[in-house]
Amino acid sequence: MMSSIFDHTLASAREALRSRKISAVELVDAHIDAIERLDDGLNSFITRTPEQARLAAKEADALLAKGEGGSLCGLPIGIKDLFATEGVRTTAASKILGNFVPPYESTVTANLKRDGAISLGKLNLDEFAMGSTNLTSAFGGVENPWKRRDSDAKLVPGGSSGGSAAAVAAGLVLGATGTDTGGSIRQPAAFCGIAGIKPTYGRCSRFGTIAFASSLDQAGPMARTLQDCAILLESMAGFDPKDSTSVNRPVPHYEAALGRGVKGLKVGIPKEYRIDGLPAEIEAIWQQGINWLKEAGAEVVDISLPHTKYGLPAYYIAALAEASSNLARYDGVRFGERVSGASLDALYEATRAAGFGDEVKRRILLGTYVLSSGYYDAYYLRAQKVRTLLQRDFLKAYETVDVILAPTAPSGAFAWDEKPTDPVQVYLNDVFTVPASMAGVPALSVPAGLDGRGVPLGLQLIGRFFDEETLLAAGSVLEQAASFTHRPTIHAGVSA
Amino acid sequence: MSLDAKTVAKMARLARVGLSDEQVHTYQKEMQGIIGWVDQLNEVDVTDVPPMIGTGLAQPRLRDDQVTDGNCRDEVLSNAPDREGPFYTVPKVVE
Amino acid sequence: MSAYRITGETGEWEVIVGLEVHAQIVSQSKLFSGASAEYGGEPNTHVSLVDAGFPGMLPVLNRECVAQAVRTGLGLRAQINLFSRFDRKNYFYADLPTGYQISQFEHPIVGKGTVEIELSDGEIRHIGVTRMHMEQDAGKSIHDQDPTRSFIDLNRAGVALMEIVSEPDIRSPEEAGAYLRKLRQILRYLGTCDGNMEEGSMRADVNVSVRREGEEGYRTRCEIKNVNSVRFVMQAIEVEAQRQVDIWESGGEIDQETRLFDHVKSETRSLRTKEDAHDYRYFPEPDLLPLVIEQSWVDELKAALPELPEDKRARLEKEYGVSRYESGVLTAEQSVADFYETVARGADARLATNWILGDFFAALNRTGRSIEDSPVSAEALRELLSLISDSTINGKIAKEVFEDMVETGEKPSVIVDRKGLRQVTDTGAIEAAISDILAANADKVEEYRSGKDKLFGFFVGQTMKAMKGKANPAMVNELLKRLLAS
């Protein structure tokens, strides 16, 4: 295969830019062109910003020519459309935000900008990040660039950061931001054959990121390799006084952790993750991961996370309760789409009836219900107690192991029309990702192989609080062992 | 716990999501299913377990009392769907 | 004192009142945002994107507001909770941008305390404080600018409030008034709330129920929302209690409901709320951590606390020998007490008390000035009193000098010199004047000597007149007695 500009990872493009083998303008133009070629079909972008990107690329080249520029100078990325971007429409993939143009920038995207990253636009997602298929977007579903070997059926990219995953996988951007509330970075990363990190809760600021569930939402990077993720995370992370839940700790040089290896590392295998009906292919890839880590010198230990089973129902209660409250501000008064009404309540109801999609309404109703008078103790309070138990499970496990290995999702990407109609069946997609979210611990997903029909599968590593470095070290071992060089059917580097 | 249509309609009013009767019916069935599923939490013994409030990682932090924000009316009103001079507007509220 | 009773057709009724007072915390910026907390301002200018509830905006707690809440708790002699927490109270309203109010519902920062009140007959009562918590104020809806729309101004949205909840210990409108005034006085002393009810920085929700004399337990109560003056609170209790008595006596039932007080019609009326109106769905605010404060910080705040009204009162009585009544007047406002002490310290305390409560207050009233911009400074008044004490001038001349001070703002010594008012203490000069008077009034001298003692005053008057008021009164008395006796 001829080498093309689309063979670059974020890291290699960074080197090529610094050594002036390519220019930022060249790089950005190629990606804008790829978006124009491919994204009308994939629908991974909600808003494209080529003009701003080209201007920024020129500025980047000027800096690079002088040997200046930040760690991400000139690198084209995409921003999940849940991050507020100053002067650029921000929708959360919802009709209710209409043509909302924030007069402010989220801290995470401001950090990326500060370091020179160039945004090509805003990426599609499930409406308000509520979903795991990216089919609940008011701007249409996203197509996974991967296809089954035996079918042309459109696959879901996973969600909620489905646009981010698809755009990275298809080579439309070198990296993207995602947010993860119960698996929204890891599951689409796995579905699209890329890497993604959900950092420790409090590692990346939530300021300026549209909230789904405040106590769970966490921004993170998505890219083709863990090295790319490490580079992005180093820029995105950091203390922010504007977010009271942000943690004041220095940001390590994550890239440096990639080569540490796993010799002597203790890796836990949670028995509760061997759920009934787990497909053999998932079981097999998990075992493969265990073997890879063992071969690299890790000690593998069976562990128990006894409350795993309850993670998902507890998650839905906690997340939906918070969401029902977080989404109350979309009322058609100060911003967003308004549908007029004769009275204040009529205005609220008409605006919200028209502005929110079905899944969002379902979740608001459930969240309202679990908080309502007479049910608070039975649902919300109990769920938060179960959450304490889930966290204790992890803390106890980390007394004996350094990192936990599990599948990312119970299946590979499924077809658009295979999405179950029963909401509970849809929620089960998050069964392996939710416990880490509930506990607040960091986790990542790396592509580990393909299933029998040629669709990527991911492996998940879950770490100690603020120990993203060990995750990267172990993840890097898996990444190298898997040597996942497969390309999706739809990719910028493949001529049509 | 059973979740009847009347309760769903009440939640819809509380949350101002404006459901039609038909939608109430659809949501009632789905919500009933979800609530039935989350009821498995009742199996968990949570005696003496404190609820998780925050992850316990961040240090409590207090801001200095200084005026550092505001005076940005244009920004505040920049996205208002219906603005009148310096105000947001809503349909007349009769008290 | 005879208890407050409402006499109904069927007997005597007692009134039970509990007050929830919302007091605006004195601070530069809002509770969770850096926008100005100042009253007034052009519409929507004291507003940040946090206050307007923009997507992704997050609250960060203001340290000074917490300190103010702790100071207030200490001033109410209340339990300070080192662990407290903010919850969300969810409801939709036009002036509530996020759709929830951040408030301390389950774990308030201040627990049980007491407020001591004094009634007009001098009786002391203790009103229990159940709790006090911090919360955000809402914005303002303006209804009279447009025929079909209400306008929203968010300048108030997010301003820090303290909600001070009393026990149902109040038994009369007078007690409610005394409680509110006392609370206001304590908050103003502490500098935690300016107590300005006109600007809405203090307002009360009044819970009223009634019961028959001697009855145990409570009957259904009604809550009268947002009453914004002490007088209206007292009136509202009176009319609401009467309304409830009338209903009970006619065999009716009281619905637990929220009512409004209409001071023009002097009645309360129901704020009709829709079916299943409120279900606030409180839950812990996930954007904030629990508020954990250190005992050492509380101790620091306590050590720096200003003297409270009760303590100051007791001290003034002890140090300056003022009466219970006088100490009450002198400590009503901290500024008055400060003024008083500046004058009384090192001066004749009795003289200072009489002057401040008498001529000084009268002058303030007359000139319409407050103690903060008094035409006569405390230092100047003290100097005047020392001129009296050291016999430079006498009391009568002092009044003349004081009026001059009010008018010109000049120092008393300057006025005394300018007008030549120094008291004459020269025995010879006074004796000479007396001799002249006795010679000119030989008939009256005769009458006096034959027993008409009352004439002594006449001689004093004549002497002072001859001396243009400047003679030392004690010397005049003494010399007159001697010369009349000879």
C-alpha cells in the first residue's frame, strides 16, 4: 500500500510537522477534503469549521517554521459537540439547543487550543450523550466506518461519543475529544477499533461541557493509538478552579509511561464480568488479553468485584436523576429553541416536547420519578449506597492488583436495525463500562482484534485513582501484542 | 413498584416535557420495565452503608469573595429566543 | 404580662407562630459566581453565565458567604455544623434559570440556637432557632411593562441568602415583631446582613396556627409568604389568626396552604396552587462537594466576632451605670453604642448618657441626620462634656455651645473662646455682682431674712443675669448664702 498522509497517527504527524516534512495547511486541507468526501455518508460531524481550521493551520505553520508552537501545534482534531466552543454552534445533538452559539469555551477545548490543536468541527453524539448507539442524535445517526465482511449493513459506532469514534476510525481527524458518563468513550472506541481513555473523575475539568450526569461525566481523548491518547490527555487534563469537582494534582507526562512495560504488574480478572451469555468471541479476546499480559511479565490474579451486577441499575438511577435536573435549564427562555405557549408552563411544555427526543424524555421522566416524593429513599438514596459498595469493591481489589482487565463491551458493533427495542437491552451495552464510572476510577479501551465477521473488539483496563500511567503502560503492551493495523472499510486513505 | 399512567403523567407535568395521552401510555410501559429491572437493587444489603456523595477525591474548595464576573449583558442575552431591551421575556405570569 | 389571646364566640384562642426569615448575606459577589451581589444595577448586568444557567456552567462556593453564615450562627448562639451540604431543589419558574435552587436542605450549616427578646413590659423570652442554611436567591419577574409578557431580570439570581427558621415559639404579634427586630439587630451587629427590608434584604415567611387556650398539640398552619416589613408581619399574624379562629368556630377546617398578605385590604388570601403543585425532588448537588469546615476556622471567626447586643448592653450597664432602659436605647444600633462609648469613656458617664439621650438625639431628630453623619462628632461632644466637668463652662452655657456646634460644626473650645463664654470663678467679681444686687433689692433681702427662703432663687437668677450666665453656679450659691446670712 502506498504511504499516504492518512497513515499518520497524531504522534507521527506531530513529528512530520516539526521536521517540516509536511505543513499544517497540507495536513488540515487533506483532512477537510476527507471529511467532504466521506462524511456526508458517515455523518460524524454536526458542524464543520473548515474556514477557521485553515486559518489556524496557516498560523500553526508560521509558528512551526520558527520552531515554536505547542505540543499539538497544527494537528487536526474533532470536538464532541458536547463541549462549548466559543462562537461555534454547540448542540449536544439536540434540537432544543437550536442554534446555540456559546459565548465561552470549555476548559478542555481551551486547553487543546492553547497547545495548538486545530478543530475541524463538532462531532455527532447521542442526544445529550444519552445512548450507546449514536442513533438518538437529532442530527441523524452516525455510521460506523467498519463493515461486516459478509454484509453492507450500516453498523452503529457505539455511543455516546459515536461521532468522535467514527471520525477517528475513518481518518477524518487525528484525534477527538469524548466524554464518558457510563462508557461513552470506551464503548464507541471498541466498536470503531480505536483507543479511548476515560480518566479519573476530576482529572479533566467539566467547565463548559454540557452536563448529562454531573457526578459521572468525564472528558477524555479518543485516537488511533494510546500514544495519541496520552498526548491529547496531557493537554486536556489539569486542575480548573471553575469546576469544584476538579482535582488539584500535577498532570504527568503520560507519553513517558507508555514504555514502562508490565513486568511484575498484578492484573486482576474480575470473575463477575463473566456474565451469562457472554459471546464466545468476547470471552476469547479477553483470554487473549490475559495471555498477552502474562507473556509480557504480568502476574494475573482472579479477583472479585461482588457488586458488579448492580452497577448498571444503580448507574441508571443516579445518572438519570442528575440528568433530569441538569436538563431543566433547557426551557426556551435564555437560549435555545423556543416553542411559544400562552402561559409560562405551556411555553415550557411545548418547548421541551418539541426540543427533546424520545430517549431524553424517557430518561428525564425516569430521573424525575426516582427523585420524586416517596421514592427518593427507595431509588436514589439506595443507588448512591450501592455506588459506595461498587467503589469499595474496586478499592479492595486494588489492595492486591494494580490494574483490572475486562472486555469493553459485551459485543462488537451491531447493525442500525439490530438495536433492541427494549430500553433495558440497550442499557446492557454498558455493563462492563459502568462500574468504573460509578467508582470514579480511570479506564481505557484498546482495539484487540476482530470478531468472526471482521468487526473490531476492544479490551478494557481499569486502574487506580489517578493512575492513568499504569493503564497506559499495560494498555500499550496489549496494543503492541495485538498489533491492530486493520483499517475500516470507509477510510480517508482508501480511494473510492 | 408499579408505575401507572397517572404517575407517568404527573412526572411529565413535573418535568414539563408535555406528553400526549398516547405518549404517556408508551412511556408507562417502558418505564415500568426499567423500574422493574432496577428493583433488583433491593437485593443489596445497604445497612450502614453511607451514600456516595462526590468521589471523595477533590479537596473542598472555597472561592475568594471578589467580583470577577458579570457585566456581560450582551453575552447573557446573546442567545435569547425573545429578548426585549435588557430583559429575557416569558408569557405574562399572573400571580 | 397577660398572654395574647383572641376572644372568639366560644372561648379564648392562642396564636402559634414560627418565622422563616430570608436574610441576604453581605458579600461582594454571589454565592456561587463572581458576579456582583450589589443591590440595583442595570437589568441583567450583575449576571454571569453561571447565574443565567448556561450549559456547562458550574457553581463555586464563596468563602466569605460561608464565614458570614458561621458568624451568624455564632451570633444566634447556635450549633455550627462542620459538615454541611448543598442540595438541589427542583422546580420550574421564569426567574430560576437552572430549574433548581441550590440550597442546604438536609444538612444545614447552622443547627439549633436561640434569640432572646424583650417585650414592652420588660419580660424576657427565648425564641428557639431550629436551623439556618445558605441558599441562592432567585431573579425578578417584572409584570407591568408589557401587556402579554413578563420580563426577567437575573441581577438577584444567585445572591447568597441565609434562611433562619424559628421554632413555633412565638405567641403574639408583639413577640414576632420583637423577634424580627432582634434578629435584624444581631445581623446588623455582625455585619452579615444589612437588614434593609425595603430593598428586600430581609423578608419573612410567617407560619400561623391557632389553638384553644390550654389545648395540647398544634392545629393546621398556613404559611404567609414573603412579608417584607416588621409591621406587616405583625398585622398579618393578627388578621390570619382571626381568620383561622373564625373558621374553626364556624365548624370549618383550615387547609394547609400558602397565603399572601395584602396590607392594603389588611387580609391574607390563598395563593391558589395547582394540583400536585410541588415536589421539589431534593437531592445532593453533584456539582459541589460537601462543605467541610475546620473547628479552628470557626474558633478564629468566633474570636473576631464583634460584641453582640446583649453582651454590650450588660457591659454598658456595668461600666457606665446606665439603666436597663437606657442600655436598650444605646445599643439599638452598633453605631449609637460606639458613639456613646467614645463620649462616655473618660468622661462623666452620667453626664454623657443624659446628653446623648437628651440634647444630642433631639438635635439629630431636628436636623434629620443619622448618627453616621452627625453634625457633632463624638470627640467634639466629649470635649464639650469635659468643659462642663472642669468648670470651664456651666451646664446652661453648654447647651448654647452645643447648639452652635450643631450649626457650625466648630469645636466647643473654639466656640467658647469666640463667644467669651468661659465661666467666671473669680470670687471677687461674683461678690461684687452680688453686693450690687443685694443693695438694689434691700426689701427682698429683708423678706428673705425674715424667712421667705423661696427668694433665694430670685437672687441666684439676678446674679447669673448680671454675670451674663457665666458665673460658676456653685460659687454663686455659696457666696449668696454667706452674704445673705451676714
